[in-house]
Amino acid sequence: MNIQERLKDLELRNEKACEGGGSAKNEKHKIGGRLTARERLDVLLDPGSFVETDRFVTHRCNYFGLDKQKSPGDGVVTGYGRINGKVVFVYSQDFTVFGGSMSRTQANKIIKIMDMAIKAGSPIIGLNDSGGARIQEGVEALGGYADIFLRNTYASGVIPQISAIMGPCAGGAVYSPSITDFVFMVKDTSYMFVTGPDVIKTVTHEEVTKEQLGGATTHSTKSGVAHFAADSDKHCLLLIRELMNFVPGNNLDDPPMLPTKDKPDRLCESLNELIPDNPKKPYDMLKIIKEIVDEGYFLEIHQHYAQNIIVGFARFNGRSVGIVANQPQILAGCLNIEASRKAARFIRFCDSFNIPIVSLVDVPGFLPGTDQEYNGIITHGAKLLYAYAEATVPKITLITRKAYGGAYIVMGSKLLRSDVNLAYPSAEIAVMGADGAVNVIFRDKINKAQDPQLERANLTKDYEDKFSNPYISAELGYTDEVIEPAMTRHRIIDSLEMLKTKRESLPPKKHGNIPL
Ligand code: HXC
């Protein structure tokens, strides 16, 4: 062959590889607006930045006539590219080739780029669309999964790992995503389950649809497995691009700075009026967040799960931060099992990747009740406590209103080594609310009083006068400064600036034993 013939040969091979499972399967796949594996990478990555690896790799299985069914690339497109100029490693499973199922060869392609991502210190993004282990291959395919899980675990806390679920993902296909830092799903076209509806029916006789069992709504509202539920493939991929703006390439990098026109000393006058005088009246914590961050932009994570706590990314004067905030509008902002798990995992992500944590606190306590106790609120609440205590990134905490009891300690208190602790004049820092406190400590006195109702009211007022303010905490130095709400943005930015060179480390150890 001369060079022209060789180039033609290469062109034909490339064309064949890009066909995946062929045009009929591609057309079927695209029904309902789904994109192909390659189209997804086009949306995810900066135009023209994708470099493919292992395009011609094929499987080596000869069972069940598979030796006659080979497709270059073997059902996954792998390589690297850029998002807003930053290098990311990617893999995108192709459902048109054996249902995107995981063969030994497919696993080898994926672990090759995972290893490269770890060495290069760049994030890895997996676009998952797979029926699980390739059934015809048997145990070899299972071995491939084990190799991926191992690398997911090694990479955890070293490089950000992102998973998008973009089709039916069953069996082994769901475990790798669940080790990664953020899971995105697409409404109506993606599913995640360990065992599908048919197996469930056989084993437990329970009837459930794919959507009820493992659709995007289920996992973003009930189980919390998914952090984002996107409206379409394109929406999902654009959301991943947005998230990548807030995170660094690896644990030794700082998160990216984005210049802003929003002034660092902008006063937030509306906040002076936001907290209701009546402490039992709810207000929307999201309003505070959107008022204080750069250009009002907040990327909320787990938006529809455990809504009594809010977590997400925003910027202060261009600097990326993680925000954790109680939401008084839902369950009065109480901490429960789901909220504790949600916030703890988010805090650990921020701490792994040098992203400061800003906590906005209005918390009346842990949610009481048998349901919470029987399901282990003690252990799950301790996760949040552990995550805050362990985090060494800059920690800034602002108490807007209630901060009671154990929940006060947990939510980034000074005693857990928060760096800057601020409070509004409306803050109430106490062991519990005045009603509950008076019932416990003055029960006899109230019962013996001539007018128990009046006695209770007087004692409640006394307790409120003493503790329904931030000043005892300020006298003790647990609160560094009581600020006018309008100054919130200004003060947080000052604090972040002051803390940008913060260095703090934990005692040497193999790893801690977080109460899982
Ligand atoms: C080989 C597979 C496959 C698999 C799908 N296909 N899953 N081939 N191995 N695991 C093939 C189908 O045979 C079909 O081929 C094509 O992909 C499309 O699949 P359909 O069933 O037509 O698509 P759909 O109706 O959309 O259903 C998708 C699905 C279903 C829900 C994923 O295919 C399914 O239930 N697959 C099996 C899921 C499963 O049990 N996987 C094993 C899990 S065990 P043709 O040629 O007809 O187009 C596991 C263990 C790992 O993963 C544990 C590690 C810890």
C-alpha cells in the first residue's frame, strides 16, 4: 500500500469505528431525544478538544458466537478533552454495542484513562449507558468492574470524579457511579438499579416500574443517589460543564477563580428586613444565599433531596465556595438523617478539594421521633459532626437565627474549629428553645405556682431575654462578631481573603473511621 492507500484505509477504519452498533441501532437509540455516545462528548467538551484513545480496541470473547460480532471500540468511547480550557478525562458508553455492556476489553479501556487521569491530576467524567456486565463473557467481565471500583476508590479525594447516568444502568453499572463524587441523571430516559423490576418480581413478588424503582426522580428525591436530575441529555451535559467551573483539577490545586463585576463590599440592605421578628415564622434561606454571592449565582446540589438543608457552590469575589445552609421553610430547618448525610458528603468533597465552606445556620435541633431514632439518627448525625470537625479548609459560619443544642455545635461552631464565626443580632444561641427549656428546668416551680400559665410565661420571657440573642456567645468568644445583615457579603469576602493562606492539618493516621 502506498501512503494514499494507507490514509484511505485509516479513514475507512475510523468511519467504521464511529458507527458504533450501526445506523439502525443508532436511530433506535435516539428515539426520545437521547444523544449517541459521541454526540454527548461533543456537547460536554470544548469544541475540537476531544482526543480519542483506543478507538480500534475489540473484545476477545469467543463464547456464544461473539467472535463474529466485533465492533471497534467495544461499546465505549474513551479519551480526554477540555471543559472551559481545563483538561478532563472522559468515557462515554455506547448502548448500541451490546447495550453498552462491560466486557473485559471495555473495562481495560476505562481503567487506562482512569490511570492517566490520576497521573495527570485531572477530573474524570463517565457517561454511563450500560446493561451491566457483558453476560456472554461471564466472570472476566466481573473482573473488569472490580478494576474500575478499585480505581474509583484510589482516585477518591485525589481527582474529582463525575458520573452521568444516561440510559438504563443495571447491576455493576451502578456501583462505580455511586463511589464517585457527583451523580447526574436524565429524567425519563435513565435508570439505576442493582436488580431490575423482573428480578424483583421473581424474588419478592413486588411489582414496580423501572421509573418508580430507579428513575431520575426517585434517585434525586427519595434515595439521594443522584445529585442532579436533568431534563435532557444536553441539559445534563451542560450542567456538568457548570459544575466543573467550581472544582479544581485535583486535591493539590486551588479551585478556579472567575473574575466578577459584583463589588466585594456591596451592601445587602434587603437582608436587614428578611428575618421575621417572630422566631416561629419561616423565611427562605435561599434568598440570603442569592443576595450575598457573586451575581446571585448559586449551583444547588441535591436540590430536591432533604430540602431542610441546602448545599451547593457559589462564588465570593470570584472565589469558589461550598455553601451549607439550614432551610427554615422545610421542617423548620431541623437536622434529620437525610440532611445529615447530604451535608456531610458535600463538606467532605469541599474539604478534599480545597473549597472553603460557608455555613448559614438557623437550626432548632435534630428532628425528634422514633422514626429517626430507629433508623440511626445518632450515627447519621455524627457523620455531619465528623465532617465539620475533620475539615481543614477555611470555615466561615454565620448564625442568622436559631442555633440550639447539639445542632449548634455540629453546624460549624467555633468549638469544631471554625475559623470565623459571625452572628446576626437576631441570633439565638441556646441549649434549646425557651418553651422546651422552661418545661424541663422549672416544671416543679410552674406546677406549684398559683397561676401556672403566668409563671410559665414569665419564666419563658426570662429565658428568652437571657439566651435569645448572640451576646453570651460573643462574650465567651464563641462568636467573633455580631454583624448587621447588610454587611454579610462584605464580611464573608474579608474572611475568605484573610484565610486564603490558611494551613491546618490533622494528626497523622492511616484514615479516620467516620461513622458510616
Ligand atoms: C450483553 C446486553 C446486556 C448485557 C443488554 N444487552 N444488556 N448484552 N450483556 N448485560 C444487549 C441486548 O441483548 C440487546 O442486544 C441490546 O443490548 C439492547 O438491549 P435491550 O434489552 O433491547 O434494551 P432495553 O429494552 O432498553 O433494556 C435495557 C436493559 C436490559 C434494561 C439494560 O437490556 C437488561 O435488563 N439487560 C440486562 C441487565 C442485567 O441484568 N445485567 C447484568 C447485571 S449483573 P440486541 O442484539 O438485541 O440489540 C452485573 C454484575 C456486576 O452487572 C456486579 C459487579 C459488582
